[in-house]
Amino acid sequence: MMELVQANWLLFIVALLIGIAVAYWVFVATRRTRVETDKTDALSEGAAPAARNQALIDAAPANAPPPIPVPPAVPAGMSGAGTAVAAAVAEQQADAVQAHVETPAPPPVAEPAASAQEDADDLGRIKGVGPKLQALLNSLGVTRFAQIAAWSEADIDRIDAQLGRFEGRIRRDSWVDQAALLAGGDTQGYEEKFGKL
């Protein structure tokens, strides 16, 4: 092999140069992408705001209260009735604003932490509840099987929304059914339906 290279070294160099030229032409010379940069300073004074954000800037806030209606004008011949009318209009305005303002539902009342830890059930006995999920449930005030067994569909939706990456586990793993059996102390029924504890 070395004899072949020594005898034809000039041909090997020519072939190498041709290969480099072809590779340059394929990968560099035929590229048609051009990068154009804007030389103007977009942050200088007088520059127009970004078009994609202008709609957000001009839009009214989503939680803005409804406009307060203007009170009707009082006829000129009704002297002394101005204060009564003003009070009635102010009351109507307050009622209108109160009717449009949504009051959020009060958060669920959590048990005190000291008594919750003393009386807490081992929620890890529910299939699908590990140590991290148990700690998360405890932080949400859920410490007993009876609490989980009493959940309605709305409670399940509310708690499920707070579970983060564990969302959907409540219904998928039948926590309510498992907790009902565990709260009632029906170990045999639990093991028949959900397997060995």
C-alpha cells in the first residue's frame, strides 16, 4: 500500500484538493440564506412600539369593573330633593358594582397542623399515593381517609387541580373508593377489590 502511495502521491494530492473543492461548493457556495440586520436602534426615543404587543397595551383590563352609570339630571323645580336623589343613585351604583364583582369561594378550612399530624391516617396505604403525594395532600389539609371518602365531584376537581404533575390520579386510581373501604376498616373488602395492602 505504501509503495502505491509513494508512486502516485501527486494523484492523491490532486484528488484531495478536488474533494475539498467539491465539499466547499456543496456546503458553502450553494447556500442561499442571507442574514440581514436592522442597523437602527429599536430602543431609541421615537421608535414605534412592537406591533405584537400593541393589542395588549390598548386592551382594557380583563377584570375591570363595569362602568358606573351617570345619574339622571334632577328637574329644576325639585329643590331639597337633591340629597335624597343623590343618596338613592349612590345606592343603586353600589348595588350595580356589587352585582358585577365576583366574590371568590372561600378556601377550604384546613385542620390545625398539630392535631392533623396526631390524628392523621397513613394516606400512603391508598394505591397510587406515595410519600411526595402524601406530603402534598397533607399540605392541602387532607389527612384522613374519611375526608377523601367524602369528596364530591367538585371536591375532586378542586383538589385535582392543585396536584400539579399528579393531576388525574384521584379518578384513575379510585382514591374515593379506596379511602371509603380504609376509613370503614374493611381490610378484606379492600384487598378483594384493590389487592393486597
